[in-house]
Amino acid sequence: MLTKITMPSGGTNTDQLRVVSWKKQEGDAVKRGDILLEVETDKAVLEVESFAQGTLLKRLVEEGSYGTVGDVIAYIGKPEDLKALEAEPASSAPVAGDRSESTPIVPATVPSAVETASAVAETAPTVLADSSNRKAKATPAAKKEARDRSLDLAEVYRAVGKDVLRRSDVAQFVTANAGSSKATQAIGDVTGDVTGFTLVPLTPMRRIIAERMETGASVPTFTAEIEVDMTACVRLRSELNQHFKNNKFGYHDIIAKCAAIAAVDYPFVNASFTDQGIRVFQSVNIGIAVALEQGLVVPVVCDVRRKTLASLAEANAANIGQVRTGKFDPKLLENGTFTISNLGKSPITRFTAILNPPQACILAVGSIHSRAVWADGQFREQPTAAVTGTFDHRVIDGKYGADFLTRLKELLEHPHLALVD
């Protein structure tokens, strides 16, 4: 019996996953639990395992191409099933009453989820028709790409010659027809001295970052900045790293712990705006922004308020180490209520971070730099860091945000208070 292998869900933010690499070739034997392929979601590269057993008879999505969640991407069965499979159109998708078994494959690190009928409807390809009355299908991502570029999908279908149009097909059509008037219109008018450009395709992660930042930019926000004397933090971090040889402490750990304590007195920084009201969360779940080659991710440690500084540092180190491999459970990025973006390793003294929706606050921490301060009748060198808060003005007013930063400054300048809280 043929088993249809479908593209698994990679999270709620995307309906398209890119095949990074196949671990099984056509003709290879497959056992349950074998890793079939690696796919890239908007957040990570995931290993995908098979829950079917037999021979990998055919792959429908090759490396570098995108597949829509729920679409058939491969067939597993017995070698004698190959003849029947070859008689079946390569682009055929599961239909009602199909007697062959359809088994989704799921990421090895992510539990499978049962899609609702509405979710399937949202990801189902739209049927198009060209002058030859042949039917084509287009994924939602392909439709959006064509709409953004003011292209006729039927024309793309005729040029590409595929039955299922994907976002990559639309982009390739524009690239291949760069000199045509319609492609020029799709790309945009080029004026001045610019004679050409290199188009860098958007990765799923970069695309979702752009979408989320557009959402964040639409929120009415204000920013406030405060300078912190980091003398005590520098001393505490040095002493902790000397004492705990197996646990490396970062400034982001101390800042996160102090922010969680400050959020107890100013709970609206740990909240989100909804049409029904403001959700004030009981648990302070803090995400630390981590820059990867392909984009930015924010792994989260939950209930920071109740964690010791040592356990918080251990959890952050584990999370950051895992996401930097590029292969991690997307659940690491879920349930955040507060974000810290720290550019302390760069020579950037201050910057403003964009809100991470639907959170109401994000802290931007610049590098620690020395400055001269007048104290006790003389100048002394003081390590200083600028902390800038970006606040959702629908939830937090200026005075409230300023008071929160003032409390945070007090805790950072006396971080031993975080050890006994």
C-alpha cells in the first residue's frame, strides 16, 4: 500500500517550509523513526522523521524548493507499487475518497498536531486555468507573491509549466524575465545611476521577521533611556564566573533577573494589549534576542522571577547554544512576555529596539563603556551602560515606563538584591 508523506506543520507563522536536504534517496529502505529529510521553517532547521515503513519510491519536492503544509512531498511503499505510482500524476494531492494511506511526517523535535478543517482550507492551493483549459494550482504564498509583484498567476503558470505554483516559482519568473516590461513593473522602476542589483531570496526566517516587525511598527510606542552605573554588575559577574567554574554568567542573565524583579512592582511591562483588555501575565517569561546568520531568534526562559541567578544563567546558556546550531525545538521561542536585546559585545553604546509583538516592552542594552564621573571631590572612571526601553503606549504611559526603568537601574546598581529576592 502506498503511503503519502505530507509536509508537516512548522509552526503557526508559516505555511511553507523549504526542503534543506533529503537524508533518504529514492529506492532507499525506510524504517519508522528514520530521518527522511531536513526542512527549514521561519525559525529553524528541523529533522523530520518517518512514521511509515517501506521503500522511498518518489520525492516530489527537491532540495532548495518549498512545500506547503499538508501537501504530498513523497511516497513510501513496496517496490512493486512503483509502476502504479508512475502512472499517477506527479503533482497529485490527496483527495476525498483516496484509498491510499496518507501519513504526515513530523519534525523529530516537535510533536505532531492535528490540523483543523479550516486550517487545511487556508493552506489548500487555489485552482487556476489558462487558455488551454489545463488546471493549475497556486499556494497561498505564491498568490501573495504574485499579488505583491502585480503579476498574473495564469501567465506565470504558462511560463513555468508547473501544475502547482509556489512562491519560488513566482520569484524565478521575475528573475528570468528581468528585461521584460511586465517583470520590470513587478520589480519596480529603476532610475538614476543604478544599473543592476543582486536579488537575495528571503529565507523563511527573514520573511517572518519582516512581517513581525511590520506588526511591531504599527503599534503606538514611545522610548525612554536611562544610564546605569555597571560597577557592581561587573564585579558580581566576575565573582560569579570565578566561583562557578561550570556555569558561565553573562550580563544578560543579571539584567533579566533584575528586570523580572522590577516587573513585580510594574506589572504592565509584562503584559500585552488585546481588544478585550490588557493581559497582565503572572509569570515573567524573558526572551534574549540571539543573532544568527539567517536572522534573529528569541529563545525564552519561563518564570525568571522564581529562578536563581545560577539556574537562569544555565537555562539561557543552553537555549542560546541550541539555537545557534540552527536545529532546535521551535517551542524554545514560545510563551515570551518580555524581551531583552543586548548589543553589549559590539561597540554600540545605545540603540532602540522594535517591540516584539504582542509584548508591551523590550529593553535595548548597549555596550559597557567607561566615562568620567565626579564623586567625592574627584573624578573617577565608571563603567556605564545605556538601557533603552520601548513601550506599547496602549498599555504603558511615559511616567510608568520611566518609573520602571528607574527601579531597574536601582537593581542593576545593587545587583546583590537580585540574589536574595
